[in-house]
Amino acid sequence: MRLSEPAFDAVVDMFHRVSGIRLAPSKRQLVIGRLQKLATEKGYASLDDYVAGVVRGSGDREELIKVVDRLTTNETYFFREPQHFDFLSEWLGSRPAGRNLRIWSAASSSGEEAYSIAMLLADHLGLQGWEVVGTDLSTAMVDAARRALYPLERARQMPKDYLRRFCLKGQGPYEGQLLVSRALREHVRFLSGNLMQPLPEIGQFDVVFLRNVLIYFDPPAKREIVQRVSALIKPGGYLFTGHSESLSNLQVGLTAVRPAIYARA
């Protein structure tokens, strides 16, 4: 299917309005690839007709949610950017015992990051005294995270001991997959949340992972997101960003302590 320039612009404007992310012209083929199945399922003969009927027209909220879900990038795997987990492990080792701990995966995608954090916490603290919360713009990704079923290839950086202790290996129709154990899942909850809008009531956190998100936003939107997120970090807590992201010149009141790790005074 083809997508005209006006129809592409309409999709770009809608996605920016909802997510705060403005898709570049170079993403046109990506948009075509991700929306043509939706158009076919809805009975449209062309993408332009689909955009006219759904994006510009009827205000079908459920279908618009599907569009946003398809356009959201969700490439991830367990224990991505291991330097952050090394720092978290060191910090847990020096942290006073007996205090409950909460960590937020603020763009949790399909849940691998949140469960990686949970495995590390369970290793250090056992199965009590902590909670991990994951939020994501995509409702489809939130549903996938709650299922906690993944291809084994996404565990390529997971410590083998964690794979044995915290995951179940799929058999039969689930061959080549893993399921995060129920004991671990009970300490992790996932919610829909748009970082460009008021967030659900999720409380305060000791550590927030906000990784590989800010690269999609312009400086004013970055500042707004970081201010909204950092307001939920407890004094003395930490914000982790992606290693290709920087908070310099944003004036958000956080201090760099390691590459892509910031402390709230």
C-alpha cells in the first residue's frame, strides 16, 4: 500500500499530539509497514482511506490506540546497558537494610527492563521489601509485560543463574520461550502511562529508569518529561537515562554521578 504525503502528515500530527514524538520524513516507510495490516483488518482498500476514516475522521478511540501502539518503537531485551545494573548492584550493597525500595521503569515497553530490575532486587533483598512499577504509552506493550512470556533470545545478556532461578523454560508449543516466575511477577506491576501527560498515581521512587526515550523529543519536551519524572524521585534517589542521551542544558536540578546516571539532591 502507498501513503500520500498529506496522509503521512496527518499521522505525524496525530502521533505528535498523543505522544509528544514527531516522526521524521524518513519514517514514512516504517509508518506504511506498521499501518497497512490495520487498514486491511478494518476493511480499507488503501492507507489514505484508512487515515481519512480513522485518523482524520470518526474519532474511533480504540482504533487510534492501535495506531499509536503500532507506531511505538519497542526494541528491548533483558539487562540492556549493563553498566546501570552494575551501579544498582553496588548501591544495593551499600544501602541501609530495612527500608522498603521502589523502582520505576518509566518506559517499560514489553517489560524486560522491569523484570531485569526485579531479578537484581530479588537477588540482593529476597522476595520482600521492594516493588517495581512499569509504565508505557502502548497498551499492547503493557499487556505483553503482564504476560511475561518472551523469546529466549532476549535473555542473551541475562546471567545464567538468574535464568535458572527466576524463569521457566517453555516446552511443547512454548519451545524457545521463557516465562518469568510468578514469585517475581507478584512484585512487578504495569500500568499505561504517557510521559507527556499527567501520570497515574504511582507514588515516589528511589530509582527511575528513563532510558532511550528522550532521544525522540525536542529540548522543551525533554525538559517537561524530566521535570515530571524527577518530581517522583525521592531526595538522594537516582535517574538512569540511555547512554546516548544527555540532560546537559536542560536545567532540571539533577547532578551527573556516572555516565547516564543522575542524582536528585
